[in-house]
Amino acid sequence: MPEIASLSEGSSAQRGGLNHQAIEDYLKTIWRLAQAESPVSTSRLAAAREVKPASATGMIRRLSKLALVNYEKHRGVTLTAAGEQIALEVIRHHRLIELYLIQALGFTWDEVHEEADILEHVISEKLEDRIAAALGYPEFDPHGAPIPSKEGVLPDLTWRPLTGFSTGDVCVVGRIVADHDSALLRYFADMQLRPGATLTLTHRAPFDGPITVTIDGREHLLGFKAASLVLIKG
């Protein structure tokens, strides 16, 4: 991962005055938002970071001076190659840590997101390598999200939300896009709705109504919003 303090662009005063964790958090958020729509607008970024637009704009300008983002007023922001490399490295740390906390330390999948949010910024590359090796070089985190490779490469997955399937379809869960929502993860766990689970969509209410699924012979009701967070393989 590029060392933020050694980047050639921008003033050393700017770099020295910025907290590395804040930089990494912004880059990670920009990367995540860009998966849905790019460039990322200042308003979207501010909402995601839960700050005022002026604050987000100030950080974007600082990141631009560090050559980590490209910013055009009224259009939005995109990551540079260096910015994307940092974002993907932090995401790799986060997802490896989540899996390690579960497999080695007995955490549950609804407990690990906040812990990983803290630890992702402080582990060394050596520790990252040891964790990956101890886990057998995994490709996915506990929620089914792909783990970027050491080189920052992600697999090209064409998974679709459960809401895009029809009554009678048999589906295999690939990912739960709600790693930060502890209550929802516990709800899914109670019904055994996890990555790798096979379910049958048994009923759909019209007009974005609830969806009924069968897992291991038991029926469960999912609201449309919750069902949209369940990605199906294939």
C-alpha cells in the first residue's frame, strides 16, 4: 500500500496535518459509493460520512492535493490509481480481520464490523500476511464479500439481489450486504440465511411487498428492503 506520508503530490504540511485513518476512511467510502455511481457527488459522500457537505469538500480538496482523488466541482470525485490501491488495501484488511475474529476468536458475524473498522488501520503488512496464511488465503469474508487480493484485484461477480428472482426459484446465497447492521445480521442468522445457504422463493407480495422464502423446510418472511440486501450467486 502506498505510504501516505511519502506521496509526492501535495504539501508536506497538508500530509502531516491529516490523520491517516480519516484519509483511509474517506478513500474506502468513495470506493464503495463508486460501485453504484461514479463520479461520487459531494452530497453523497457527506451523507455516507455523516458530515456536512462543506466538511466533505474540504477533505476532498486535501485528498486531491495528495493525488489520491480527481475532483471536479459540480461533477464529483473519483479515485486515482494510488487512492484506489489504498482503499482496496484497507478493505482487504477489514475483511480478513472480520473472518479472523470469527474463526480464531469466536466472535459472531454481527459483532465483527466495528472491531474491524478500528483494526483495519493499524495492522502491519506482515500481520496481514500472517492472518491470510492462517485462514488459508480466503476469497470471501464472513458476509460473503470478496476479499481483494494482495495486488488489489477483486473477482468479477454477477450476483443479483433476491428481489430480482421469481416465485419457485431455488437460490444459493452469495453475500449479505449489511455487514454493519448487527440487528439484521442476527435476524438473518436466526433463519439460517447466510452465504452458502440454499433457499426457495415461495411467495412474492406485489408492489415491493414482503417475500417469503423457505430454508431447511421452514418458511420465513423478508421485507423487500431486507431481501434486496441478499445477493444470490449466478
